[in-house]
Amino acid sequence: MGAIDRVIEERDLREPGFAAAVEAELDEIRAFDDLVKVILDRLSELGWTREELATRAELNAASLRRLLTSPAANPTFATMMSIAQALGLRIEIREEASVEQMLAS
């Protein structure tokens, strides 16, 4: 167990639910990082710059840059659809766990 894990565990003892909140935040960060990686990989495949993507998605280049780099980025669905369409991608929602598994937890 690393030092940060011990800190989280100790704080969770004082504030029950803290560890779960940290894990939820980390899940969100990982999901966002995965999304940015898909966008950057696709840009590389197409040989486009971020500015070119912004133009094709009809977005402000500075806004797109913030979206791809800011830990506080919170794009709208419409923005993500514009980016996906410009890149020739589709946004998809898939089942990660069965409803029964979710209800059991």
C-alpha cells in the first residue's frame, strides 16, 4: 500500500465515505482521460491539428484546447457530438454491468 492509499484510508476512518468519493473522482478522471486519448489518437490518425479540429467542429480553438487540457472541463453533449462528428466518430453508451449486478450492490 502506498502513502496516498494510507492517507485515504486514515481519512476514511475519520470521514466515512471519503475513500468512495475519491474513487468516484478517480473514475471520472480516468473516463475523461480515455476520451481525450481517443480524440488525440484520431487527430494523429487524420494528421489534423487541434485548430483544424476546432474549425471542422465549429468550435473556438481556445475552447477546444481548454476542453482537452483542463481538469475542470465539462463540455456539453452538443460540443462532444460536434467533435465526434468532425472526427468521423460516434458517441455510444454501452452497458458496463447488468442491471441485476447494479441493483445487488
